[in-house]
Amino acid sequence: MATATLHISRPFIPSTTKSRPSTRLRISCFAPPYCSIKCGREYTSVVIVPTGVGASIGGFAGDALPVARALSSVVDCLITHPNVLNAAMLHWPMPNVLYVEGYALDRFAEGLWALQPVHQNKVGLVLDCGIEEELRIRHLQVADATRASLGLPVMEYIVTDTPLEVEKWVDPKTGQSTGRIKHPGALLRAVQTLVNQSQVNAVAVVGRFPDDHVDDVDDYRQGVGIDFLAGVEAVISHLVVKEFQIPCAHAPAMLPLPLTQDLCPKSAAEEIGYTFLPCVLAGLSKAPQYLVKDSQSLEKGCLLASDVDSVVLPIDACAGDGALAFARSKRNKPLIISVEENETVLDLTPDKLGIETVKVMNYWEAIGVIAAHKAGIDPYSLRRNRIGNIRQTFVIPANGFEVSNATQMT
């Protein structure tokens, strides 16, 4: 426990002094140098809420951001992805949170990539040439505003040479949103130009999305159903990250929907401005860089999958590449926590997949489990009658013969 010493002394008074001066206390504080020394390593947690699956929490306009805010106050480092942190015009800076694109998060979980924290990135902006002039100006004003008012390093922008032609639909087998862009080459050429000529190491993409009919998005605006945009947004960012191995996130460009007073708060963040770009630029400005895991990444102090202590995800969305990689890891397997209250359109539960998880009712409980785990406490010891008698294990015979407990000396 840190301690400090307080020294109080009176000034020296000569014996020849006729009048007694006023007493003035001298106070000095001393703090032992070991006060700031940390014992043990940092605790790292991952929060996953898959994109476009209608998650009750995290399936709308940044409505899982409060989960990230709360959890970041408990752990030392939190790793999560844009679907959790993006809230259109809204963003909340958290210095111990790493903004990692979904494809990169999967490769990180599989042990193929490492995450290198940065002080800042040089962010480039790609605008779909299918965006109308007025809407394009709105997005450029966002870029300038973040540069002037937030000091973000948004370097240059480029307009694609061909409209991307975004298409979106719902997968009839899974019920989740997905889609494609008809001209992926146009996007990759634009990114390549920014990387080569502008020396950027993170890219924000704004694609022109088809405008939805009000009836088509009514459920989403009411806080139910799925986000029809999210699935193809993930397809776009995955394409860039897979090709260039740099941070990327997407913001759709659309005309504003008609004003309504009957709007769910979970969807409101997308209706308070002209664009969804502010949170993307803020997130990318300090997103970690992605490095193929090798000796160099270890020397640079990067985060590896083996550094992760716990993973939190919806209970019926456990079959993503990242979730399965963490659950099946052999070295330093993290604690997997599945949240029952966060339901999705999927039905991929831990029981069906043979994954061992700690099941909790909600994110309140999940944060409590992580707090206990970080403290080195078995979370089940905090529950009534969940700790039984210690079990005995036995030596397994090798090749059918008993293993001797004595070693022959030669």
C-alpha cells in the first residue's frame, strides 16, 4: 500500500530575538518511489457484437457504446470493433480502447495478426463518385470540421473513378444483412492511390447507398429488426483490410429520412446530422496498426491473441471466426462470457457449438464477472452454492503401463 510521510517543523528562532515572530509551518511530503510500480500484467478484454444480425444491444446506432464505456473503466485494455463504437454523429473517446475492424479482429483472434497501438494515424478519405455534389460537400465539411475542431490527422481525400454501386439484401438462410459493391476494383484503386501518394495508413470509405423507403426502415427506427446497411458496410471494410492490412471503416452516404417524433433512442444517433462519418474518422485516428505476427511484432510490444483475458459476446452469435478462434485457443485460453439478454437473428449458441462459456443474463453481470476475473477470483465463488469439493485426478498410464514415480539413475 502506498504511503506518504509528512514533515512539520518550526523555523529557527535566535535567543536574542526580543519579539516572537509568528509561527510558520513548513510542510513537505515524501512519497516512496515504489508507489507507482505496477504488479502483474495488464488485463485485456474483447467485446464482440456481430454486424447486421439484429443484436438487441449493438444492432442499432452505437447502442453498445455504453457497454464499451462501462467495461473500459474496469479493464486495462478493451479491444472491440466499429459496430460497437460507431454512433454516426456521436463518438466517445476512451484512451484504453482499441478500434479494430472486424476482419482484422478475426485474424488477430486466430493468432495471425498482432495489434500495434499508435499515437495517431494518417487518415485518408475515399468518396464514392456516385455521391451527389451536395452530399459530397457535406462529407468534406465533416472532414474539415474534425481537422479544425478535433485536430484529427485527416490528410487527403480521393473520389473513385467509377461509382461503387452498393447493393444490399438480407440473407434468406441466416436472416442477417449482407450485400456487395459492383465495382470493388474502383475502391481498391482509390485506396492504393491514397496509400502510395498521400502516405496514409488508415482509410475511411464513404459509399453511396440506395435510399430506403420509409416503410422498409420503420422497424429499425422503432428499435426492432436488423440494420440493412451494416452487412454490406462490413463487406466493404473487409475488402480494404484484407488487401492492404491497414485500419478501415465505412460510413454510408444517404439522403436524410423524413423527420419523425416516433423514433427509438437506440436509432436516434443516425438521424441528428447529414452524415455518419464523424465517429469513423475519430475511431480511425488512433486505431491500432495490423502486423503479421512474427518476431518483429513481438519486439514492438504489440498485443497478441494470447494477451486476451476475456471475451464477451451475444449468446446466440458464437460462430464467428474470431469467437471460435478464442474459444478453441490452446495457449492462455480466455474466459468466454455469453450474454443471454443480447439476442440476435442467429441461433449459434455455445451449447450447439460445444463451446465452454460463462453464461450471464446481461452486461451488468458480464462486467461483474470480468471484475472478479481481473482480481484473480473465480467468478463462481461469488454465486450461491456454485463451488463444490475439490476433485481428484489420477496419473494416466502411458502405453498401457503404469508410470513409475522413481527415476532410474545411470
